Amino acid sequence: MNKQLISAFVLFFLIACQSANRTAKLPFDPFNYGANKRTESENGAVASAHPLASKVGVEIMKQGGNAVDAAIAVQLALAVVYPQAGNLGGGGFMVARLSDGQNITIDYREAAPGAAHRDMYIDSAGNPRTDKSQNGHLASGVPGTVAGLFESAAYGKLSFRKLIEPAIILAEKGFRISTREAAGLNRLQNDLRKYNTVQPVFIKDTPWQDGDILIQKDLANTLKRIRDKGAAGFYEGETAKLITAEMKRGGGIITEEDLKNYKAIKRQPHIFHYKEYQIIGMPMPSSGGLLVNQMMKMIEKRNIGAMGFQSPQSVQLMVEAERRAYADRAKFMGDADFYKVPVKELTTDKYLEERMKDYTSEKAGSSTITSPGALPGYESPETTHLSVLDKEGNAVAVTTTLNNSYGSRTVVGGAGFLLNDEMDDFSVKPGVPNMYGAIGGEANAIAAGKRMLSSMTPTVVLKNNQPFLVLGTPGGTTIPTSVFQTLVNIIEFNMSTTDAVDKPKFHHQWLPDEVYTELGFQPRTQDALEKMGYKLKPSTSIGRMEVIRVLSNGKIEAVADRRGDDSAEGL
Ligand code: GLY
């Protein structure tokens, strides 16, 4: 071929690429969409916090992708359309049961930067500076999400380029925001002005409203660098430089070396059996799998099904199981690569029977008597979960987070994504409560490279060795108790999935010694609990659960929580 012909061919190719990019379109309308709360389908389903993200997941499966591909594409889409918790600058966990029988868990939790140390949030007078662990540049751990997506991609079928394309289009061309999203952005304006060195697109002089279009060009460019260079498009080169420049401008400590060294980790799942079900959960640094195990086993032999849904008896039994498990969380749980977590000892039948020995029905327990250990806490409700099941039987549960709503409120200048404030999930100082009252001890103390204890509980349940449920939720420390209650609602109270998700929830976490009851909780049960000696605390909303269930006729049911814009899609 002569040189002229080659040049003409290259030119034609470039023009074709550019024009394909200009006309790149999504197979759904991002400016006009709504949420589905329940679907029934035969070939797969997705439930996530945002209708557009769920649609992306289904499209990926239509293009031949499996549930892992869909879960990756949904997370990337959430990083664009759900900035309060979807993320590139945060971390997460994936729990999957693959159709070949493999159980996989991937840990892409943020890690403390190399310069982090135990007392980094304590000032010279010995006072804790939780303002710094919760907001702004110093609050961020080294982001894990992008590494996690590439680690997960080993179990997918499609090219990463295909999986990231919908997110790029949504960022570049924009999408319509909902009333809820507008309200979230409006609440954030002061913090955004305070914690940013470069004005992000989220700042607006007039209030955001339903119908506004959010276009994120910087984010689109970051996504393109990831598309073209893989994980190095985030952890090295231009994006890494933008992150470290942001750190320097705002007094943060994440370095290029921290970014380059970050690794997602494949871990052994936390698995246990409850009656005829096998429950696959996340191990440390998530407390979720272990807590659900402890709570389920503490009630297993007590015939809770006969007590009835949210009867005083069943709620009291569950609250007492929650109290005991969360007392253990405070004392024993943290990143097991840094602290020996006695997982086996905490889950033996003998130990759990012993824990329930002083349980009496009809009377409230006491957190002073239950354990004198370090205190547990209440973390941010802003995290997000997605559940995916494909027609081959691959089941994927992913929970991902920036910690607080919109994380540290710091957007990386020129890169367009929010950074997490996950450092606050560490115990900043023994005995000092963090953002939501969390107190911890040695197990969860800060150390360079350590991962902060999480409550995220992505879960897959098998029945007859086949996927039966894929579930999870945001909600900080309420995550494990919400997963616990949803499992009990379905397995023991034979509830429909919609009821199991939507009925009001409750929560106890040892300390404070209070039962949080969600709006709409049974007044008669509340009265009975108060008579037994429980202190109740009303809560407007607990969790946003996404559940996929395989029905007895083999159909796949997906249910998205009523509490948000959450949406289910099937194919
Ligand atoms: N930041 C919430 C959690 O990981 O539990």
C-alpha cells in the first residue's frame, strides 16, 4: 500500500471515529425516564439506586455481558448519575456467586494513605478533630473503586471499553436530574463552596430543580482516560496528578505513590448456613458478613416465624441479637490484615448460645451488662447497593460508598469526581465518637495502608445450591441489621419481596442503648417494647434495599426500595 493510500485510510478512520463519538447514543432516553419498583423477567435483572444505572446494566446484558459486566457498568453509570454515593473516588465490595459454582469476594475498600497515623485527627491539646476526618481533603482514604472494577472485570465477558461507554455518554451529554437529586445538590452548596479549591459543576447560583440537565465534562475526560489506559488511567498519569495537586491545594496527604500502590484484594467469602440456606457475605474489612452470621445464628433455634412479623416478641428477640453482635463489632472487628479478628471464635454455636444465655423475652436487655467493651457507632446512611442476576445464574451483589452523602464534599479539580471521607470510619481516638456517634478501639485504629472497618453487607443467598436472593443496602451501621431483617422477613415470615423491602425497619447497635424505629413502625409493638423497658428513637428512613429473588416458577424478580429513586429493570 502506498503512503498516500495509508494516510487517506487513517484520515477516514479518524473521521469515522469522531463522527461515531458525536452520534454515540444510549438505547434509552436520559432526559426522560422514571423508576420501576418491581420487575419479573426470565433473562436477568438489575436493581440499583438510579433508573438510568439499572437501564445501563440491562443493556449490557442484552449485548451479551454477564452479571459481572452489568455490575461494573452500573457502578460506572452511578459514578455519573448518582454523585452522592456512586463513585470513582470511593471504595466498595463485590460478592458474587458465579454460574460455575465459584464464590468470589473483591475488597476495594479505601486504604489509609502512607502518611496516615493513629493520632492524625488529634490536635496538640489532645482534642479530636472529627471535622477533619469528615470533610475536606484530609478525610479521604486512597480510592479503591477503579482498581475493584478492573479486578472484577476478570469475571466478565465484555471489553471494559464497552462497559464504560454508557457512563462516558451520560457524563458528556448529560442527564435529567430528579427532585431528590436536586434537593441533595441544593443542601450541599455551602459545603461545596467551603471544601473545594476549583469550582465544581455541582455549584450553581440558582437552586437546582427537577428537570435540570447535569453535564460533567471533566468527569467524562477522567472516564476516557480510564477507558484508554485501564486502571493506570486513574492511579497514574494525568488523573493521579490532578488528585495529588488537589491534595496539595487543600492540605490532604494522598501521594502519587499511594495511588500507584493501591490494590484491590480478592478475599475468601464469609459463608455460613441458616436452615436450608447458604449465605455468602463479605469478610473483613467489612463487619457485614460476620454480623449477619451472628444475628441469624442467635435467632435460628427460637422459632421466630411463629412469633409473627414485627410482633413485640420477634422484634425483641432480633433487637437482643443485634445488641450482642454490635457489642462484638466494637471490640473485635477491623481490617484483619492488621488486627487478628477472631472470626471463628465469634461464630461457633457454643459462643453464640453463651451470648444469648442472659436473654429473656418480655424484658429489655442492657448494654451496660451485655459487654463492657469499646462502643460501636452509627455511620452515614449514604452508600449505595446494586444487585444483578443473569440468565446463566451469575449473581452479583455490590455495595459501594463515599461514606457521607457526597463524601468529603471535595471534587478533584479538573477530574470532576468527589473524594470519599472514609477515614471517619476508623476510630479517630479510642472512646471518641465519629460523625454518627461511632466509637471504636484498637481493632479499628488508624494505620498507614490499613482499611477502615465497614458495615457494607453485599449478600448472596443460595437455596439448593442455586442463587435464591441477591441483596444489600446503604445505611452505615444499619446495613447489617437491615439485611438481617430482610432475610428474616423472607425466610421466616414468608413475605413478598416488596413487603420485605418496604415494611418499616428497626435497628439496635448496642450503644447507644436505643431501638431506632422507622416511620410507620407498628405503634402497638412500640408500646409493648417501651413497657418492656426499651428506649425507642424514631428514624425517618432506614436503608434502601435492592433485592433480586428467584421465584419458585424460575422467574427472576427484582425489587427496588420505595425509599428513593431506586429502580429495577429486567430482561
Ligand atoms: N461508610 C459506610 C460503611 O462502609 O459502612
